[in-house]
Amino acid sequence: MTSNKKVLAFIEETKALCDPKEVVWVDGSEEQLEAFRKQAVEEGILIKLNQEKLPGCYLHRTTQNDVARVEGRTYICSKNKDDSSPINNWMESGEAYDMLKKLFKGCMKGRTLYVIPYSMGAVGSKFSKIGIELTDSIYVVLNMAIMTRVGQKVLDVLGDGDFVKGLHSYAELSEEKRYICHFPEDDTIISINSNYGGNVLLGKKCFALRIASYLGKKEGWMAEHMLILGVQYPNGETKYIAAAFPSACGKTNLAMLIPPEVYRKKGYKVWCVGDDIAWIRVGEDGRLYAVNPENGFFGVAPGTNEKSNPNALHTTQKNTIFTNVAYNADTGTVWWEGLDKNPPKNGVDWKGNPWNGDTKDADGKPVKGAHPNSRFTAPAVNCPCLSKEFENPDGVPLSAIVFGGRRAKTAPLVYQSTSWNNGVFVGSSMASETTAAATGAVGVVRRDPMAMRPFVGYNMGDYFAHWIEMGKKIKNPPKIFNVNWFRTDDEGHFIWPGFGDNMRVLDWILARCEDKVDAVETPIGYVPKAEDINIEGLDDITTDTVKGLLEIDKETWKEEAEGIEKFYGELTRVPQELKDELAALKKRLDA
Ligand code: TSX
Ligand code: MN
């Protein structure tokens, strides 16, 4: 498979520590993957779905204590504490290795150790990076084979080169002994006692964001929690946007947006390059270029339907692994809340219990069929609107960077920052108000800079400084915007229709990037003139509604500025440039 001494040593070390019964190399061939699927079905790890309706599709149920990423048990491990963030967990590297060694000792007895060579980014592209994940989970193998490029071809490209080490064992699936540890200084990720997505598919959040953000700082590029989409104009030209949102803001939906009819008729199309992660570099022409290092979508199932995201739904109709959704025993298909109004009559919920749409618990409360964080793992190639630039090793040139969050009152529908540094300030002060689904508490503001709070692999202040530094290297920087689809009226109803109609906002954003439309200067930045947001074909929205959506209340923003100052106070190494931006904002609000 390989003569790379570092790979072989990593495997020998892991064998000695974990004591697996055998080692199996993942070669990436369809025959081997099919054999893995068959084995997983025989072992009860996967349920084969109706192969006529959902060819190549399977269902998996996790244990009930293991259904989401666990930020409380996710650590950045480094020599010095201040090389991580005060808002993330830190462990001293040596201490972390000692603790983990004890937990891993003999944990794979009787199990198979799978070796997964994987590439983040197209295999062999000069910006791609290689990882080796060692795992005892066949579920991880099958998911990694969708989410990343895996197999012998990766080892061939690796040669004697370096790679990111990933070690995973589901061990006992113990919540108390669950750890997801990152060692950016050693290119190493170690994860134990979980078998859930983001904790164990080490190429994704662990490598492509936490380790890669650190590599980006060292090497002069950026790893960001961003979707990438292209807007194709009637003249055939396509402009690209990267956008960062905290969870539960609909990143995947925006990435696969279908323009409203008035736009479609004119010939507008939106193409998806990625829905979660962007690796961004400065190109030779002084513009920023973005690639999606992933090869699939690990999307939230509930709420995905023929209206909210038909492209995502279509993407999941073949070769997809569903995790923790409901099962329809009559049809051998899957169901989740918000799919349609026809829950299975003879179904099984995500916990494996008999279930139909009317099932109630002992207290008479409705029982959900799918876990709210249930997922699909689907190949990117299935996506009907996948960009033809998806595999382009050079990436796509960015016209705009968009930040956003869920804000009931504060943020207008859209505004533009006044400079690169002002845009970095906007990203650094991003926040989202919690929904009931996330925490139970509604409307609590959580600061989530650049949507990277859980994903930055080093000190957050240093991360801000890296953004500022990058600005100095980009001759033709993208313009930076902020959007908010979630403003509510006095009755708490969403004002903006969102979804496909967000095209109308993207249209304004891209027009600004080409100096084709005016704007109004406000204390927080440039806001559209209400009449410049195209509302053609919208029934309930008038220019006055748009005016309301764009209103900026100075008193609310003074409180917002206080909130940002307080947040900066929780961090270390916040660059002076951002403190200056905050001071300037306050001054404009007081004027
Ligand atoms: O994904 C969303 N987007 C982005 C779409 C491209 N969601 C879902 C968020 C949870 C993942 C949205 N929800 C969006 C949005 O733009 N907007 C809203 C709020 C909203 C919800 C329902 C309606 C309108 C707005 N209207 C009706 O249900 C009829
Ligand atoms: Mn994400």
C-alpha cells in the first residue's frame, strides 16, 4: 500500500497501543466499500434501505448519548495555554497525550483497525492536504468514503510526504471519557468514545477547520467555516460568494438556493461549490480563491423538504447514509420532521422504538421520529446544482464574503462593510440568537466570530490578526457583507421570506461588488436603498417592508457595541485594528 515510513510507524504505534485483531487498509475501490457495507449490515450497524427507491442508501442509529458534536469535550492541545482561545477548551499537550494513552490502551481488542488515507481537496492538487485516519469504526470508514477522497490513489500522491495523523476509537462510547483532542503543533487529532459525525469524521471539522486554520496562519492562507456558491447571470458570467453562518441559519439551504421564478425566467442560476468549509488563498491576480476541501454533504435532515431545499433532497436519493432519522418499515424508506405531512404509519424512531406520527411519551408529549440533529451523508456529485468548478484545483474567485446570524431586531437584512478591516470587525462581532432547538433557551445572544467559535485551532485574537494580515496581501479583496434573514415583527413573525428569495439580496451584494448600485451610508456601514432590493413577484413585501428590514436603531446598536466590547474582553490578543473599529463605530453611533 505504501512505503511511507511515517505512515507505517503510526500504524505500528497504534497497533501496540490499541491491540486490534487485524489491520485493514481502505483502498477506495467500490468492491471493498461494498464488502464493508455488507459487513456493516450483517453486524447490525447499517440497515439497508429500499434499493429500488433509495439505491445505495443505508440507515444508521447511534447510541442515544452520542448524537452531536460535544464542544465541552473538544480540546485544543498546545504547549502554552494562550495559544488556544479563552473561549475554547485547552489541555497541555503532554498531559493530553498521557491521558489519551491510558484511554486507548487495548481499546481495539478483537476489533479491526481500518487505515483510511484521505485527501482534503482533489487528489494531487497542489492545495490539497492529506490525512491518515486510523479507526475501529466501519461507520467512520463508510462516511469518510463519501465526505473525502479515500484510498490507494491518496497514498500514491503522498509518497514519502507528511500528513495529518488522526486516531479514532469508539472505545466504550462513554460520555465521561469522550475526548476530541487536537494538537496543531504536531498535525495530530485524537478522538475517543464517540461515533458521531463531527467528532469522528476527522477530515471535516477537526482537520479542515481546526488543524487547517492553524496551518493557514502559518502558511498564509485561510480555512473558514463557509459555504461557497456561484451566481450565474443571464449573460453566462458567474460570480462567487463565500458565506459564514453559525449553525441553524441554513448554510446548506443557501448553498443550494433555487432563485425565485422572476430570476429563473431571466436566466439566473445558482451553483453550489460547497456547503460548510472553504480553504481560501490569494491567487496570482491578487484576488481570493476558494476551494471546498470536502467531497460530500453531512447535512441536517429535519426541515429539509421539497420547498426548503429540493436540491439537497435530491442529493440524498442514492448512495447516502442516513443517521438517526425515522424508518418507514412499510416502504423501507426514511422520514424526518419537516420532510412532508406523511410520517410512517408503521415506523421506527431514531432510538429504534416503534413509532408513528402520533406517538406520545409517558407524559403525553409527542415523540420525534428523527433526532433534531439527524443527518444525511451524501456524495457531492449527486447534487443537481453542483458547480462545474467543484473539482477545480485553483478554486473559484471570490467577489464577496458574507457573514450572518440569527438576529430578531439588531441586524438589517443586509449591509456592507466600509473596508477590509471594517469587514473583519463585522465578522469578529458576529452573533446568533439561540433557537429552542439548540439549547432550550430562546433569544440568548451567542457571539460566534466568523462562525468559527467551535472550530478555530488557535488563539482567537491571533485568528483575527491573521484576517487583518491577509487583507494586506490581497490586491483585489472581495467586499465584505453581513446578512440577517431572521428579523421578526412585533408579533415575532419572520418578515423576510428567506430561502430562494435570498437571491434578491445576493443580487444586490454582487451589484455592489461591481459598483452597479448605490447605497446609503449609516453608522454600521452601507445599506441598500429600499427600492434597490428587487421585490418583483413577492406578494406580501412592499418597498416599505424592505425599508423596515433595513432600519438601524441607534440605541439597539449602542447596546450591541457594548456586547462586542464585553466579548472582546473575554478574548486575548485582540488586534488594535479591531479595537479601533469598535471605537469608531461607537463614535458614529454617538454622533
Ligand atoms: O435556511 C433558511 N434560510 C436560508 C435559505 C436559503 N432557513 C431555515 C433555517 C433553519 C435551518 C430560514 N428560515 C430562512 C432562510 O432564509 N428564513 C427563515 C425564517 C422563515 C421561516 C418560514 C418562512 C419565512 C421565513 N415562511 C413560511 O414558512 C411560509
Ligand atoms: Mn458546519
